[in-house]
Amino acid sequence: MSTEVRVRIAPSPTGDPHVGTAYIALFNYVFAKKQGGKFILRIEDTDRARSTLESEEAILRALKWVGLGWDEGPDIGGAYGPYRQSERSAIYQEHAQLLVESGAAYPCFCAEARLEALRAAQRAEKKPPGYDGLCRRLDRGEARSKVAAKEKHVLRLAMPKEGETKVQDGLRGELVFQNATIDDQVLLKSDGFPTYHLANVVDDHLMKISHVVRAEEWISSTPKHVQLYQAFGWQAPEFFHMPLLRNADKSKISKRKNPVSLDYYQDSGFLPEALVNFLGLMGFSFGGDREKFTLAEMIETFDWQKVSLGGPVFDLEKLSWLNGLYLRELSTAQVIERLRNWRLSDEMLARMVPLVHERMRRLDEFIPQVDFFLRGDLAYGSALTDAIPKERDAAATAKVLVDLADELDNVRSWNPQTLEPVVRAFSEKIGWKTKELFMPVRIAITGVSASPPLFDTMNVIGKELVRRRLRQSAQLLR
């Protein structure tokens, strides 16, 4: 194990850049800088069905926006690359074979139909889900013959079924897991790609990661990782499992109750330094009752003893208050610069003006007609209820708006040409006429009944604000 502190953030490029990624990245970054170590960015893109280059680019862009730069990564390289897991397949296959040869892993030939029947039976008997070890009991010679015959299979971890696995957590002390309760996890999928567990352990070792700082949702996976380290004969890194960000009701932060995309905070006019300060407050106590501090000040005073395990509540009102403190410290010239970099740039004006040009008689009519392009959350008055279609009710309209927001989650190329067929297909799927759907959507995203063409408007407002407004409108209608 390297004596140098080396930590990593390893997001999966399967969606929008998540605020939770920035939260965990922040604590990795601060710890590394405090110790004079290295902060590494690794892309965990082994989910071939969902991973996209657009999502990877969005993650990199968002982390740069909040000011968390990395020392090694897919865009800048480093001594331990490649830094995309999809480019490391041969490494995982080689290491998986070592586990099979040592008996720490075994091939499993069970068809999906059998596994689904097993899960159904376990649910019916109210037993915890898990593989029953059928292929683990296969003669090793027979298993090798099946593999040689190219029978479809995965590789599973041969988890010890007796005794305990103990994990020392830097924030939580000793964690003890009963081995009998831990599943024989799949390590290598039938397509030759690794699961999170194998790739995570192999990469962390080969990249000389000294400390793994991640969210507490990974605690249950840690004994599997510790067993893998032992099977390879490697020293495990030190583990720190951070508390999850929470909604006000203490549930895990979710897009239904809080905006989770970093792009939303940028589009809504939050300052990156205020957001970083706020995320720091989610788990770190600076000292006394001080709540406002810079990234440099957090690095200077950082100590794991100052990290709290209480479920931090993600409060948008508090973030807005903190953002106001930062804004008021800026000079007039600095505020003007921030506004121009936000939504008053020539680029943004060039996108807005063509949509309202023909509607204007005087220049003073420009601002009222583009107001909804320049705001975060909207005030609707009675407009939302007035937009409920005649043969529908508020509850049905609310559900449709939420479902459309979910549908738009999957749109990667955000432009009118892509949006129109998606929304029209959604209208057909739910059995609503387009004229029934388009007006409540228009009101939800603009707050007004008369606006530029719907899909051009959605394009300029942007994905994050459109989805946020759809979900907020639904909440107001319930």
C-alpha cells in the first residue's frame, strides 16, 4: 500500500451529474489536499446499456464548475490509466481468472429463468434474496468443461459461509458482518464485463488508492470487497463511509423532492463556491457556529473528527441564504461578470431573441417575454389549475407531469428535434390528446399560456429547469 494519500471519485456516466457525486468528491478532494495527496477521477462505465459519453462529459463539466479539479483522470491521463473501466476489460478478465484458479470464484451457468424463479420463491417464503450456490457445488472439472464448451456463464465470488468479516471504518469504528448472510456476488458478467465489485477492488489496488471515501449505501458491499482483497493477497485501503444526503423527511435525497442534478444549480444562478460551502456543511463542522467558509479554509481545518454521521438535510432555503451571503460580498463588477457568465451572455441572448423577436413592438417588451428563461422556480397563481384539461382532474394532470419529467430524464440530446417526438410519443402512450398535454406542460415550464413554440422554449430553458418545473407543478396540483 502506498504511503501517499490517494483517493478517488468514481461516478457512473448513466445520467445527469448528481449533487451527491459532488458531495462525496468534495470530501475526497479536501482530505487529499490536506494530506498533500492525489485526487483521482475514474469513470465506472461498465453498464454498457446505460453509460453514455454525453453523461461522462456532463459529469466532468459539472465537477469543474464547482471547482473540484483532479490530478489524474480520463481527460488528463496519469500513471495508472486508463481511467475508464470500459477500457480495462482485459485487466478484469485476467484478475477474475486468478480468482477462479485459486477457488475464490467459480463459474455459474444458471439461466435467468432459474434465477428469477429462485427470487420469486424466496420472496414468497419471505427469505432474503440471494444465490443458492447450485453451481458452486459443481465439480471443478465439469465446470471447466462447460466453460471450454463456451456455455454462457458468469463468475461469482465464493463468499465464506462461516465466520465473520470485520471492517474498520474511519468514521464508524469496527463493522462486523456475518458471512452466512452475504450473497455470492457476480464478479464478471456473461458479456465479459465486470460488476462494480470486481472492477472497484482491482482498480483501487492497481491505482494505489490508499483511502476509499464513499457514501454509506456501499457499507453492505464492503465485506465482499474485503474478501476480494484477501483472495488476491492484497492489503485493503482504509474505508470511510459518509452519511447520505437527506430530504427534509429524512429519506435519501431524490429528484422527486429536491433537484439532484448539478446542472440545475448552475442554471438556477447558484454560485459554485456557495454550493461547495453548503455541501461541506452537510457533513463537516468548521468549529463553533461558523457556517460560511471557503474551500481553502475547509482544507486547512479538515479533520475526520469534525465529520458528523447525522443524516444531513439538503435544505434549498438554507443554500439560497448562503448563496446570498456570497453574492453580497461581490463587487458590482463581479456581479455583472457572474450574470454575463450565467444567462445574460451574448450566447444566451442569441438563443432567446429569435423566439420573441416577431412578438416585440418595443425593446421594453423583451424582458416580460423572456422572464421565464431567466428564473429558477416560477410563481403560477391560478394558471396551473386553469390549465387542467376539461375531462381530466388535478391528480391525473399531476401524475402526467411527473411521468413526463421521468421520460425526459432519458433524453440525452436536448434539442427541439429530439424533444418533439419524445413528447408526442408520450402523449400517445398515456392516451392524452396533444392539445390536452401541451397546455399544462407549457404552463408548468413557463408560467404563462402564451409563449414561443413549446419545444424551442424547452430547449432554451434547459433540461434541468424543465424537469424541476414539471415536478414542482405536479406537487402544487396534488
